[in-house]
Amino acid sequence: MNVLNGFELAKQCRAELAEKVKKMPRAPKLAVILAGDDPASAVYVRNKEKAAAEVGIESLVVRLEKTTRDELLRLIGKLNGDDGVDGILVQLPLPAGIDENAVLQAIDPAKDVDGFHPLNLGRLMIGEPAPVACTPKGCMKLIHQARRDLTGLNAVVVGRSVIVGKPMAQLLLRENCTVTTAHSKTRDLAGLCKTADILVAAVGKPRFVQADWVKDGAIVIDVGINRLPDGKLCGDVDFDACAPKCQAITPVPKGVGPMTIAMLLENTVEACEAALTGRNIGDITLEEV
Ligand code: GUN
């Protein structure tokens, strides 16, 4: 059994990005909007800021304890029009009452380093290049640590969020897996998971996936980050029970989490490269037609 070390892989990704950034004519710049007072979001944003600095990406964090949809839309409009800003990230969740979809759709798709804009989600679905949501992108890199060719494998993604489950299913499909997306209304979830060569758990329930749900030799990716009453972190998978059955499995912490941030940095560098070469990610310039 192979424990997929997301902490080390993320470190490698950051080192490669830092080398790339050194050769760029200017530093990429990421704008992060943190609205409201969610303590977990504040920690995530600080971690993103720190990681960005480490690879030479400039970051601008706008903290708005109290805000409105209109203020957010005005701010995003300003950042969209600022040529010095390559990537814009609005940390989720937004405070209650603010329509997340309306805010995410206001981001210029070329600066959408989270890959949550409907245009970019659509591009992913039709197989065009696009910025891809950071967590699913990181999960794919971890899966590829265990296996290069995924053709024909059965993949089960538990969870149907726009942030993880849906783009994850698309990425696995793009690599020729037979993909099933499971959710809270799925019948015989245990039986379905047992058919999975690749099992991705993204449900937010501590140690939800049990050993008898896991096929022998499966690759198991645990997206969950759950805080237990004793303050410790654990994933959506019962790691100790499941690990002996797996070909490869991600731990929590030091699995998917660090990869999410590394992929945000990668998306920011790619957005900057696209801006510097005068095209949007996914666009074909006239000269190429
Ligand atoms: N909140 C939880 N995960 C994410 C993420 O990947 N991006 C943003 N913007 N907010 C999040």
C-alpha cells in the first residue's frame, strides 16, 4: 500500500512554479477576496497568501468583514479591469444572503483561478482548455502518482459539489474512466463504492467510508477535512481501516489539502502566462486559425 504524500508533492509543485516565476518578465499577481468572519476561511486565506509569497506570486488580500453583493460586484469589476491582476479568488462560503453564483459569474473567466465560472466549467465539460478547480486538479495529480493510464477504470466520486464532485467526475471521464457520481440519495452506496478502482470521497463526514466499502487494490482519494471533538483533523475515509486494502490512499492531513493550494498557484501562474502572451486560457488567437 502506497500513502500518497500530498505535502511532498505540493512542495515539488511549488519549487517548479518558483523556478518558472523567476524567468517571467513580471511576478504573477493574485487577488483574494475574504468576505465575512468565518475563522476557517481566514486560515485558508492566510495559507494561500503564504504559499503565494513562497513561489514569488504577489498577493493582494481584500478583507471585508461586512459587505454586500453590490460592493463585491464593484470590487470584482475593478479587479477585472486591472491589468496588473492575473487571478481573482473569492473565498467561499460567502456570508449568508449573498448569492455566490452571481458573485462568481462576475469574475473575468480569464482571471478565474478557481475554475468556478460557468464558462470554464462548460469548457471543461466540452474538453476545451480551461482553468480547472484546484482541489479536483490536485486529486488528479495524486491519482497519477499511483497510476499513469486510467483508461477503463471504474471511478466513483462521492459528493456532487461544484467545487469538487462535479469537476472531479469530468476530469476522470476525460481520462477514460467509467464515472459514477454518488450523493446523499444514492442507493446502496457501500455496494457502489466497492466497485470502484478509483474512489474519491468529498462529503464532509468524518470517517464515512468504511473498510468494507473499498475494493482490494483501489486508489482512494480523501478530500474531507473534518475537525473531531478533540481538535484533531480527519478525512471522510476511515484511513487506518481502509489503507491495508488500497493500492494507494491519501492521508488527512498532508494529502489533498496542500495540493489544492499548489494548484491555485499553478492556475495563477498559467493565468499570468496567458495574459503576457495576450490570450485567454482556452482561447485561440486569430493568428493560429
Ligand atoms: N472554500 C472551500 N474550498 C474553496 C476553494 O477551493 N476555493 C474557494 N474560493 N473557496 C473555497
